[in-house]
Amino acid sequence: MGGSAASATKDQLTDDAFLGGALQILQPMSGYRAGLDAVMLAAAVPAGPQGSVRVLDLGAGVGTAGLCLARRVAAAQVVLFEREALLAQIAGLNVERNALVDRVRVIEGEVGLSAAALNALGLAEESFDHVMANPPFHDRDAGTLAPDALKADAHAMAQADLERWARFMARMAAAGGCVTVIYKADALSRLLAVLEGRFGALRVLPLHPRAGAAAHRIIVQGTKGSRGPLQVLAGFVVHGGGDTFTAVAQAVLRGGAPLPMLAER
């Protein structure tokens, strides 16, 4: 990606440290901003048996999750797939400034593209070991949208679009490949409904803000074509006393460790 994106948006971007400073991420000062969810999503993707894995980060935004994964897994090949031109441009800058151009590339494209359109972008169906996604959580038809257009699109979509995302994830994952999705906990039934039949051996990891509190996020991971049963794993607690992170959360968010519950498949 060229420098024009940087010059056009420089005064509207923040430069944020992730993984304890191992990554520096440019992102818009206002609107949708990546944070804990992106790091947790990346930490849920296993390295693969030989340490190498080909991953599609669907709806990648400025690339935070995919870059966190690439930083942790030294042999990972990652495609950041994003429909918004501005976010895709910023993602390209983030790839360059974190010296990951040899293993991470950015593709601007829409969920649901035809096979021919994907081929024109250099992508092929059923070519990824793992597809990960942080889809918009909220129902576009059920509430007031954020005034910032990028933030509105990142947080809300029509209810039928979640099915479209699941269908596309299944198209892009290789036979026996995996999917990992982070979503809001109170919409777990919606997410399971669109994944089941496409992915099996589904594992649900609840993320709790504090011990004893209801989960606010869930991570769901499954295998394409598997008939394995659904499992609900012991929950992951993010905060201990006050606003401090638990030791295991600190290892993930600051140290770049994988989520221990989902690190191996």
C-alpha cells in the first residue's frame, strides 16, 4: 500500500502498541478501534502441527488480529481481507511498518465474492487451513447505528448477513480446515445456528470480564466437515482485582501467548 493513505489520514490516526509493544498498529482516531477482541481472536488460532498455517482474517479492519497471529506464529501466512478501502490501506501500512510483508498481504474484497472474482484477487476457495473472523455483533435492523459510517459497519450488519459470512468462511476453509469466530455472548445461538452443518467439533470458550460475572464474549472454533460433538469449555477470566488482568490474560494480551484452551487441535 502506498504512502498516500498515510499522508491523507495522518492527523486522524493513532499509533497503538499491542502485545506489549511487539506490534505498532495505526488505526482511526474515531470510529471502530481494535482492542482486546482482536488479540483474543488471534490467540485462539493454533500454530498447526509443523508451526505453519495459512490463515484468512475475514473483515480484518486495520489488520490487528492477523498481525498479532503473524507475530506469534513465525511461519504463518496471513491474508487480511477487508472491504473498506481506507481500512485496507491502513492495514497495508501496518504490515509494512511491522516488517511482515513477506508473510502477510492485504486484499480488498467483499464477503461472498464469486470464485472468479476471488481468483482475480489471487485467492482460491478451500485454500486456507484456518479462517478467523470478528463479525459485526449487532443487528442493523434492531437499533440505532453509530454516526460514524465505518464504526456502524464494523459493529452492525443485517441478521441475514451472519449466514453469508458463515457460508463464505466454509467456502474458503480447506477440507478439514478450521474456523475461529469471536462474538458477543448473548448471540451465541445465532452463531451456532449458522456454523452447524458447515463446521463440527465446535468448541465454545466463554470470556468473562471477571470471576463470577456472566460471559460478555464467546470464541467458537470448529472443523470443516467434522461430525464431532459440541463442547463448552471452562471459561477464561480476563480481569482479576480492579482493572488488572489475570496472569493468564496478561500472558495473552501483553506476552503474545496462545489461549491455553484452544492452542492445540
